[in-house]
Amino acid sequence: MDRHADEIVRISRQILSHPETGYKEVKTSALVIDVMRGMGLEVRDGIAITGVRARLDGGMPGPNVVVMGELDSNIVPDHPLADPETGAAHACGHHCQIGSMLGVAFALQASGVMADLAGSVTFFAVPAEEYLELEWRLQLRVEGKIEYLGGKPELVRLGELDDADFCMLTHTTPDDPSFTIGKTNNGMLGKMIRFRGVAAHAGGAPHLGVNALNAAEVALAAIHAQRDTFKDEDQIRIHPIITRGGSVVNAVPDDVRMETYVRGSNVPAIMDANEKVDRSLRAGAMASGGSVEIATAPGYLPFRECAPLAELWTANAEKLVGKDEVGHGGHSGGSTDMGDLSHIIATIQPYASGATGRGHSEDYLVEDYGKAVVNPAKAMAMTVVDLLANGAESGAKVLDAFVPEMTRESYLETMSALFTTKTYTE
């Protein structure tokens, strides 16, 4: 790993310089393909539009460990490294994930250790973890190019993870210590809202119009009025934005659009909050005399890690950086589609320091690539070896202890049922 450290840091920095949002990661995907083929790996690409995978086989049959990195960036136009045309920026550290994933591939292949391992390792560059640009992604769905708006749910649908026994990915964080394991995450739903009114001259005859922006403002106030109905332990987060506030200032707005997430630590709480949001949106339409169309899409399930797999990883992390530099636990109000995988496959998502600033903001920067890229690659590679060594003895124990909450089929059925579009008039 040390011999390839400079290379995987260079790759991470190269991805940083051309950020791309989900399902648009064309340059990033091409770079991953070139690097994997340069290693002599057989590559499959174009998976869920931009996904890339390759595989190393061990010397004997056994389980399959999937090591992942996420291709996409966020949209933060004020970030110093943002794309000037799209506003895309790696303000969440996904460029480091690709570097550490490729680092595991370099290390396992160059060391020759795979010949002594039972099973295989799949390296997967995954699209569209950031749940962005909902209107555009829903159009992709209409066109039949995707079914789910997030990349990993789409991989599950396509059967690309049917052979996965374990999944791991390391995310960057601005927090100390060097590593953190045991975090949980909120799940979420995505919503697109369209208020319709009647246009009229805003100065000359506003009484002839129906103001869709007023409907949205009433709806926002109604959502805020729900805050004290949420239980603290459910970690509910609702954060709408107005993506279209009208067309011109001298016309009564007749087409106003919003997007929001409804997040929570458990599915029943998310569904309860979602119903309250829908009531609030309907209230806005009713108050204004207009109508509202509410499109709801499945987002991500709450993340729960596989404890036995986390124990293996933790032992390796402590060997690398010392016990005092490995933190444990904590809940994040954010969401990740690793949560979906954690309900089906034995999954971990540890965090590595090395970043500074606030996530998803203009000041989020990776300052220490040794901590953010190289150390995570080492910890994951060591854990792969532990899982597959000695005839995959440890891997078998982890699988025996892991009880999935869903099958692939029940997961897809649950997620598909969450797609709804409803229109309400006064």
C-alpha cells in the first residue's frame, strides 16, 4: 500500500478537479476504468449509467467482499474547487473514497495475497449517492434509464450485488479521531412539490390571480408548525427548498416548485412525518385556492452496521493508528444509500478524518490525504484478508451472525411502493 500511496492520492486529487453529480460522472468513471485496466483487471462499466466494477478472485472458492467508492460530488457553487459551469464540488470527500477503493485493489493484487485467500473481492465505483436534482432524475426514470434515484438501490435492482456477502466503504469526516466506527444514519424520503395557481398582472389585477407562491409559504409555515409533534429519539429532519418561485416579478406566480427530504431514524417515524408534510402541503393549496401535486420517491433506509464485521475492521484500525485514535458510535441526521445495503448485506461504513470545514459547504476540504485515503485503504485491505484467510473462517463466522432484515425481493417491493404522485385541489 505504501508503494502505491502517492498514486492513489494523485487519483483522488484528479477526481477533485473535475467534480460531477450523480448519473453524470462520465470523466470520473473513465478515470476509474483506465486505472483498473492499467492494473490488468477485467472491467465492466456503464452499470446504472456510470458505475464501474472489477473483481479479483482468490485461490479457492469463498464469499465475495465488495469494496466501494462513490463517484459523485455535491453542488456547492461557492466552493473554491467548484466547477464554474455546474457548481458541482467535492464537498463531501467522495473523491477520497475512490482513491481508497483503488488502493485496496492495488495492494491485494500487487502483494499476491489473493492466491492464499478463499473467495473474491469486487471493486465497485458507484454512482449517485448524493440525492440531488430530483426533477432531472425523475425524468430519467420516466425515460426508463433508471428506476431508483440513488445509485446503490439501482445496483440492487439490477442484480449487481446479488453475489455480495460483505460491503464496505470509508467516508471522510472533519471530526477527530483518525477513525470512527459504529455510527448510525437517518433514512429519508424525497419529495417534489408543484403548486399551481392562476397568473394575473401582479400590480394591475392581482385579485384575478391565484398566488402559488403564497400557497407554498403557507405550506412551509404549516410544516414548521409540526416540529413539536416529532419525538426527539426519531431524529426527524425536514428541510424544504423552493426551486422555482414564479416566472416574472410582475405576474402573480402560477407555478411554484419545492423539493424536500423527510428524514428520520426509523421507517415508522419517517412515514408519520411524511403524512404530516403532505397535510401541510395540502393546507397551502387549500388556503390559496390553488392545487398541489406531490410526488414522493423512495430515498434511503436508515443505516445499521454489521457488528461482527465492524469488530474485524476495528481491530485493524487500532493496529494502524492506535486504540485511542478509533472512536465509536454516534448518530448522524444525514442519510446514505449504504443504509439500504445494510438491510440486505453485511455492511460497514467507517469514517476517516483528514478533512476540515462543514460537510456540503464551501469550506469542506481534505487537508490530510494520508488520513483520508491511505489509512482507510489499509484498514479495508487488512479486513478483506481477515475475512477470506484460512478458508474464509472469519468470514463464515460473520455471515453466521448476520441476519438480514430484508431479502432483495422484499427490499425492491418496499421501495417501489413508495413511489407516489397525488394531486389535491381546494
